[in-house]
Amino acid sequence: MRCQLAERVEKALVKFGFSEVKASCDCTGDVEITGTVANPNDRALACAVVRTTPGVRTFSAKITVSESEFVRAKEGNHRVS
């Protein structure tokens, strides 16, 4: 069964045009997002969307930036205050 929090996060991401970013969670508020975005600013925005989604306690972002000069996987663990 899919976590409702992951579904809420993905729905919020899609509203901002991030249909390539997927979310998973352990239903305790720990969310992981994976996927590809166009540039570092989009990565930051996707992280902000996750951070402000109600119910998210912490998240990790395994996002690939597809812009040619930034082609590399970006990973980070973040704690939501």
C-alpha cells in the first residue's frame, strides 16, 4: 500500500511542474524524492515544495540536474524544523 504522505508530496510537486520527481516515505514523516529536474533552481524549488508539505518531518533528495553543465546526481539529507 502506498503512503498517503508520498501521494500528497507528489501531487504538490506536479502542481509546480515536477512530474519527473517521485516520492516515497515510511509514513512516519520521512520522505525521499528521486528524479530529474532541469537546473539547480528547480532542484531547490522541489526541495522547498517537499519541506512545506504538511506531515513531512525529514526528507532526502536524490535529484539529478539535467542541465549540461550540472549533469550529476545531487544528494542531500535535510531536516525540517
